[in-house]
Amino acid sequence: MNSTENRTAPTAAKTVLISGASIAGPALALWLHRYGFVPTVVERAPELRTGGYKVDIRGTAIEVCRRMGILDEIRAESTDMRGGSYVDSSGRTIGELPADIFGGRVEEDDEIMRGELARILHDRTRDDVEYLFDDSIAALAEDADGVTVTFDSGTVRRFDLVVGADGLHSHTRKIAFGPEERFKRHLGAYISIFTAPNHLGLDRWETYHALPGKLVCVYSSAGESDAKNLFIFSSPQELPHDPRDVTAQKRALTDRFTGDGWEIPRLLGHAADADDFYLDSMSLVEMDRWSKGRVVLLGDAAHCSSPASGQGTGLALTGAYVLAGELARAHGDHTVAFARYEERMRPGVEQNQRMAEGFVKEMTVGSKWKIALRMFMVRTLPKTPWKNLIAKKIRDGIQAAANAVPIEDYTVPTAGAAAPRPTVAA
């Protein structure tokens, strides 16, 4: 153990601006506050975003949540999915599988709606952390002593460090590192999800319908009266993306699935009225470095592994734990902490990104005969004597990725005198 690992936390708290109030940002704020830092979270949305799809909490992220003290709350809000089925174009069930096989889960692994996890993290931090909703970073000016941040609102403030935890289309990354196209790699598919009436009467169940180059899923989790409609489709070329033009996004989804059978026309009809409609590319973020001076990226902003990996939330939670711990261990010396954070995270991140590339191809199988083979396997798996071996092979790959980032014990120090709130420049 080197000498810095025996030292206590910073003698004076450091001010840290975090851009993004989804998962990574509030998780980092929780840990930074425990270590005696003073975090401020800025979020472009006018209020906490509580929508989204179900996300997995597994592997290393389970232990991180336990150390955060939120694991019991996650258990209480579990989706409690029972299983899933594949159906043909007439709605006839082809095969069913239990939730553990569908999700590759073992032991303590769990699943929660993204919005519920965001709420849990916000509730845990809102009394100790300053949140600035309906605002965003407009400009950053770094000098030897800190970063002057100009906000869209016109406010100017000083911080010691800035963290971009603002997702795949990170505005912080664009300002500090350059245009998005330098770092984002399209995986050849899109994902869309929105809330709709549960007209299939699903109870903690997900129903899939596969088409060449497409996959549709409807599911309803514990405590939900509505359902989530999820669409995935292949698209070698990226579509024009304006996050503010939801009408164009809905039209793009409809165009891709017009003429398809099963319940798809009805599901698309619900898309028109959905106020939580989401559509975006399945993409990776690949960067040579996640930090530049006093600015560092976290979660999808640094290393998006796409929804195909099922590990974005886990990596965000783990990354927040590691980044905060390394800042505390390094006495707030960002030049040391940022390098250690990246060294510990990068191998596991790259492993998850490789897995995502394979899963995207599995989600968008391009031919009818490959889909037929897949359905044959789904139908016969529960009846085969080697079903446990096949299930184990599926789980082992997912679990290896979920545990790919080892974590250390970062001693929570006795908080010293707290730093004042970040100053407002004249």
C-alpha cells in the first residue's frame, strides 16, 4: 500500500460541479458529500426525469449500492419480473422462459425502473447537495486554480472540478473535448421505448416478437398499471437526430414498422400520444482519455456501452464510486485521481462494450431462418436435459461483464470543515 492510501480525505472540501441528474451524477454527489466535498448538480431538464426503461443492478453494482445504503430501497422497487415469452405474428406463444434465464441474473441481482432509481438517488442527496434544474453549462474556462463556469441562465460560478455525467449526447464532453462524432460509434441499430396502456394484460411479464432486423417487446413490471413498448430496429446509417423534434422521431419509428403484423399497428398508435417517447441510436462512446485538466467524464458521457450491454447503469454506479473514492484518496488532487479512476475502470468498460456489439447483432437478426432457429431453441430449451448448462453459459458471460470492474475499499473519512458554496463571479 502506498503512502497516499494511508492519508485521510482532503483537509478542506473541494467544490465539484456535476452536469447531469440521472444516475451517475447523483450517485457521484452522494459519495463526494460523504468524503467532505461540496457537489453541485446541474440538470438541463426542469425537474427530475422519472421515465425510462427497466435497468439491471448486478455484479459489482450490487455491492456499490449496498455501500451506498440504497440496496433495500432497490429491492422494494424491484420490477419482480416472472419471465417472458416469444410470440408469432398471430400472437401464438412460441416459447416461454423464466426471468432469470431471460435476464442472465443470479443470486442478488435485481432490476428496477430507471426512473425509480433516479428518484431514490435524488431523495438520498437532495438535503445535502445543491441541485440546479432547468439550467446547463454554456462555457468552461479553466485556469491553474479552478474552472469558471458560465451557465445558460447567465450565472457565472467558480468550481475546483467539473464532471460531465450527462449521457451519450454529453454537452460537457462537446465543450471540453470536441464534437460528438469524434467519439460516438454507431452500432447499426436504434432503440425506442414509451409508456402505453397495458392492453395485453401483462403481469410482471415481457412478450417479444421478432422480425428480420427488428425486435418488439411489451412488458409490465410490478406495481405498474401501464406497459412499456420497446422497439429495436437495424439501421446501418444513422438517422438525423434532434432530441427536441419528437414528432420526427415518432415518424421515423412508424416508417420502420409500417406494414408489420402482430400488435405492432396498435402499439405504434400509442406512440403518437406518449409523452415519454424516446428514440436513439445504439452507440458506443470511445475516447482515448476521459479527463482533460480539471474536467472529467463519467458514465455514458465517457464510455457509453449502449442499452444492448445491459450494463450502463452498473458502470455508472461503479464509476461514481471509483471516481469519488480516488478523489478522496488523492486528497482532491485531480491529476492523480483522474488517472487512477480511468486505470481502474477502462478494462471493464471495454469488456462491456465488446459484449454490447455482439448483443446488438443478436437483437437484430437479419433473416427469417435465423429467427426460426432462435424460436426453435426458445421452444425446446425448457425441455432439454442440458438446459441448465445452456443457461449457465448465458449467465456466465453476463456475470463476467457485470463483475469486470473490481472495486476497492475507500475509507469514509471524518468530514472536516466544509467548504463554502461555490462563489458567483462578479
